[in-house]
Amino acid sequence: MIGAEALARIKDRAAGPPSLRGPGALLLLALCFAGSAIARAADPDGALVAAAVDRASIATPSGACPAPEPGSLLAAIREREDQLDERAGVLADRARVLEAAERRFRAEAVALEDAERRLAATLAIADEAAEDDVGRLVAVYESMKPKSAARIFESMDVVFAAGFLARMDREAAAEILAELPPERAYAVSAVIAGRNAAAPTE
């Protein structure tokens, strides 16, 4: 604690012109020195002061990021909205392109199906006409004399000759085969037999 002599010295130092002297100023100054002395006596190593400084540094860390300003936050939100709108526009454009491509694909698929139907009908007509032609030729060969028909079959391709003979009446076919040279008759018979062998038996 501050002694009487120290207080006396403080009073002497605080003394000044008469206009500045007064009990209030001296008392305030004395209280300041007394508080400082008490703090030094209670905490000679300054631990309390250091702890107070540490608590202050923890409460307000130096590396803490300042809170963003409302204006910059609003600008960032608007920029993000613009990016999302642009992305949505790109996706909408892609969707329109895909829809157009799908419509074209469907139209082309329908046209292809129509072409296939027309082709199948044309082939059916052609097959029917060819069948009619073959039937008429078979009837002609059956009505011919076996020797005359044999001369035609001798110059005909073996496969064709076998096809015609297979459609003809058995007796007419047998008479024509009898008029053919043995090698030719054998070749035609082998083709006919091969076709019949490939046919299902059940």
C-alpha cells in the first residue's frame, strides 16, 4: 500500500497554479496510483493481464473472415441465377433438337415400313406371275410328244429340267426321261431325288 510520504509527494507534484488545485483532481490521481499499486501487489508476474489478452485474442481471432457485405452477397446470388438460367436455356435447346430428331426418325420409320410393305406386295405379285409362267410351261411340255420335249430338256440346265419334270405328271415325266441320254437322265433324276430327300417326312 502507498505510504504517507508517497501521498505527500503525489500531492506536492499535483500542486500547481492556484486555479488548477482542488480536492477532486488530487483524489482521482491518488485513486489511480492506488489501483495500480494494488494490481501490481496482487499479480506481480502479470499473469492476469496475459490471460485477459489471450481471452481477447480467442474471442476475436486474427484469421477470422469478415462477414460478407449484403451487396456482394446479392450480386453473387444474381450471378448464380444468371448461370442457372443460361444452363436451363442450353438444356431446352438440346431438348428441342432431340424432339425434332425423334420426329424425323419416326417419319422415316413409317416411310420404311410402307416401302417394305410395297416391296413385299411386289415380290408376291412377281412370285405369283412366275408360278403361273412355270405352270403354263409345265402344261406345254406335258402336251408335247416325249421325243420333242426330250430334245428341249437335253439342252436345258439340269436344275431347271429337274424342276419342270418334278411338276409334271408322272407318266409324262417318265416318257421324257426315257427319251433323254442316260447320263442326262441320271443327272436330272439325282437333282430331283436330292430335293425330295431334303423334304420333311413327318
